[in-house]
Amino acid sequence: MSETTPADERGDESETATIVRNQKRRGGPGGGGPMGGAGMPAEKSKNFGPSAKRLVGRLKPEMWPVLFVVLLGTVSVVFAVLGPKILGQATNLIFEGYISKGLPAGTTQEQVVEGLRAQGQTQQADMVSTMQLHPGSGIDFSALANVLVLVLLLYVASSIFGWAQAYILNGVTQRTVLRLRTDVEEKLHRLPLSYYDKMQRGELLSRVTNDIDNVSQTLQQTMSQLLTSLLTVIGVVVMMFIISPLLAAIALVTIPLTVLITAIIAKRSQKLFIAQWTTTGQLNAQIEEAYSGHALVRVFGRRREVQETFDGKNDELFGSSFGAQFVSGIIMPAMMFVGNLVYVAIAVVGGLMVTAGSLSLGDVQAFIQYSRQFTQPLSQLGSMANLLQSGVASAERVFELLDADEQRPDPEHPEEPTKTTGRLVFEDVSFSYAPDKPLIEHLSLTAEPGQSIAIVGPTGAGKTTLVNLIMRFYEIDSGRITLDGVDTARMTRDALRGRMGMVLQDTWLFSGTIGENLRYGRPDATDAEVLAAAEASYVDRFVRHLPDGYETVLDDEASSLSAGEKQLLTIARAMLADPTVLILDEATSSVDTRTELLLQHAMAALRADRTSFIIAHRLSTIRDADLILVMEHGSIVEQGTHAELLEADGAYARLYQAQFAGNVDADEDPSLTAS
């Protein structure tokens, strides 16, 4: 499968112009550094509200577990909220018992109240009148024990329900993130090749890994806490109004203050979080490019410039990350300050109400606990703002990937050739990467079964583009391409590409054994078939000398093999797949001359019963082709055999003479820009 489409095949432009354009796109000279390649960070969230709503909407498949979680959370919060009220009864028992013990036995509470009023102590009389006194009896420890046991049971039950809520919610979160990762993975397979051409690998990997991990962490840390905090606020407000509407009104002053402070701070921190995750993706792209091009960076002595570019982007990430965390971190201290002010107000007013007899001491104690329970979840909600801002910022980046334009879907009722021969026909095909820059116009071509077709031409002529159209890596603008009489647009991509094999100049091998790499296109191949393909492609010649043979494990860069050996492995892999149409794009460019001659014989046998397209700059490799196409500016300007084209003394003859005769001045003939 083609991994990239070389930029030098994308239109009518010189090689120098192509290099400059690519440098600008990748952040090279003229674009921010040799290993740059990123735009300016976003200053603000595109749509925080809709993105947050969309993220929550992904929980829809978990509706019933979420409802059960809400039920468990409600029960847990109810038990936790009842605790302070009941614990206030214990305070009343202790305080009333202490007062009762100091009163003379045999008197009644009414007599005590009347005596205080007679002494002019009206305020104390009002306070005593609200108590349940038993003069001379002291503290009722039996009743006190019952209250404390009840409170303990309530808190234990609240903890159990809270644990069950967190356990179920953890499953909900992980399944939601699993579906998100699955959707992203499936989306990557539906994106057109042009998307990968425009998106840097490091930036794309950052969205697929870092941003999804951040979304997962945000959901994990905020969902349970958010639910519990909201339920706690509601339950505490109800209990506070039951105890004292006046004190409840004082406590509720914190809500508008909390909303105002959170809104002001969140507005600033959201911009910084967007910049943080955008810069993270850009920095990853720079690191990936610098690592993959490490040898070239050293060869051209650009280490200092790369380091400076990295330092600049790293400092930018530090600034945005530090600013985001610092600004969002202000929320919690601000909420605590507001909570402390409210606590003081409640303590003062509550004390006055106790002395006035309008409220019991136990109720004041319970209310103070409720005020703490009230401000704590509000502070938690405020502190969660930074997590939510960060998570939604990452979610936006993931949603941008999910919303990217996809390749044209396969037809609902696909067609397949009734007989597979490998006859490929271009019928008046036109294609361009950009609407205003036509590349291939009105191209017609017929490749007969078993025919070997070589494609040559200068840089930017459209050679690789032609084979990419065959594979449907890009969709044609007009005309059609047929395989054995069936329009390839009417076939599924899997069915089309399953009949084709492709060997690129840039080898791709994955981390695994040599045998697994060879079987990549045909997993059910037998050991004998693998060995036959390896021998035909001269892979067996060097593999047999490795300590573990075909079980030798390669890393993802196959660094233990030379460039030529990796190229041989890719050729063997194509041989083993046994395709109907074979595409060789500079397939022998990395092997030595002697091995190339041997491979030409091997590939001649491989091409015997199948149609093959060969792109080559070294014209010595395509002399024996049945048909040679010479392309310039997206059009076929010459076609014929090697001998016929030399005799015609046209564009092919000039290319051939430039390579072997050396008697043509490149300055006089722009076609000699072919490499």
C-alpha cells in the first residue's frame, strides 16, 4: 500500500519549486525552521459548549448504567447529608445533659424558664425553652450511643453506595473511551491519502494518543466527582433550608460569586488550554521529524538550528501549560476564600440565633457542617474547570479528526470482474490535486493481460500519480479506469487492491519476525510458499545467515538490515501475495547493480502471467518492458518499445542519452531534471 505520494509527482513545477513548497509546508527554511511544520496555536476554543455537549453525547449508549449511577449517587449523598443533622442531635444530647445536670433535681423545665425570666435573663430563658431538659439527670449516654451508631451506619452505607457508583462509572468511562478510540481508528482507514499528505505524522499521532488519553483522564476524574458534587449541593441546600432559611440564604450567596469567579477565570484558561494541546501536537511533530531525519540533520550541520527550533516550541508549550495550570489553579483558592467568609457569617448569625432561642446548638453545628459540605463541592466544581477546559480542548481536536472529509464510500452494490486477467484500461482520464492546476488530462491507455508497462519521464510528470489512480488512492476527476471490463469505481477498494501488489522505493516493515513481514499480504501462505518467494527474490541468500533465520525479529525500523535487504523483503512480500496487477515504483533503487540484474530475472518471472507497471529513473531496468510510456506534464508524449523509442529520437532518447551517453546539455533540455 502506498504510504505517501511524492511531491515531485504533483504537477507542472520545477524540482526547486517543489522543494521550496515542501519546506514551507513542513516548516523548513521560510517556514519556521528545518524541523518545524506547525501553524500558530489557537487562541481560543472554537466551540466549548457544543464540543462539551458532543462529548457528553458519546455517553448515550451507556444510558441505563448512567441512570443507575445517578441512583446510587443519590442514595449515597442522601445518607451523607443526613449525617450532620442526626449528629446535631448528639450535640444537643450532650449540651442538654450538661445543662440538666446543673439544675436542681425535682424541678421542671417550665419552672427553670420562669425563674430565668423573673431574674431578667430573657435571652437565656428563650434558649432554655427550646431544649429538652431533665433537671438533675445529666447526659443520656444510651440515647447518645444510639445516635452515634445510626450516624456510623449512615456513613458506612454512603461509602458503600459511593464505591459502587464509582465502580460502575469507571466501566462507563472506559467503554466510552474505547468506542472513541475505535471510531478514530476506523476513521483513519476512511480518510483519503490527501489528508495524510497535509497532516504531519507527529500532529496526527498526538491527536490519536495524547488527546484521547487526556479526554479519558478528564472523564475519569470529573464524571464521578461532578455528579457527587451536584447531588451534594442539592441535598445540602435542602437540609439548610429545613434548618434555617435565614442561614441558608446567607450560604447561597456563594453560588453567584462562585459562578462569576469561575466564568472569569475559565474564559482565560480555556484559551491557554487550547494553546497547550495545539502546541503539544506541534512539538510532537517536530520531534518525530527531527528523529526520523536525524542523519540528514547531522550531515547538513543543522543540529543547532533544530535545537533552537525545538527550544522555541518547547518554551511556547511551557508558557501555555504553565499559564493554563496557574490561571485555572486560582479557582480553588478563590472558592475557599469565599467559603471562609460565608463560614464566619454563619457562625456569627447562628450564635445569635442560639442565644435568642430560635435555633438549637446542634442545628447550628449541623448547619456549619452543611456550609462546609456546601462550599466544598462548589470549590470542587470550580477546580474541575481546569480539567474540563483541558479535556474539551482535546476533545475538539479529536472531533476535528472525526469530522474530516472522508474518501468516497464504496458502492452499495459493488461489481467484480467475472474473469481475472489483469486487463487495465484508462478511458479519457483527467485528474488534478488542485482544481486550478490540472495534472493529467484526457489520458487513455490500455494495458493488456501479462503486459509489462514501464513509465518514465521527468520530475512532476505524473508517473506516481498514475499508479496511485490505479490503486484508487485518489479519485479521478473525469473519465474512468476499468479492470477486466469493470469500472474500478464500482468495485470496493478491498476487492480492487486485493488484486494488486505494490513495491515502493520507501520500504515499510513492521516490528515482528521476517516470516511475519513476508506473510503480511498473504497470512495463510505455507512455509514452502514463503521459502519459494524468498529464494526467487534472493532474500533467502542473506536470511539463512541470520542467527534465527526467518524467525529473526525486526524492530519497527528494521535497523539490523541494510536498505537493499529491506527492499528485497518488500519484493518477496509482493511475490508471495501473487497479485494480478503488479506495481513497482523504483523497486530496485536501493540494491546493488549485481543484485538488480538478478532481481530483473526474478521479476520477469513474477510478471509473466500478470500485468505490471514499472516506474524507474534508471532506464537500464526497463529495457525489456513490453511497452514504455514517456510522460510529460501529465500526458503520454511517447510510447513504444525501447528500440522503437530510441529510433524515434524523441524525449525518451534524450533521457537515455543523458544517462548513458552524457552528450546532452541539461541546461538546454528541462526533461533532464529526472533523477
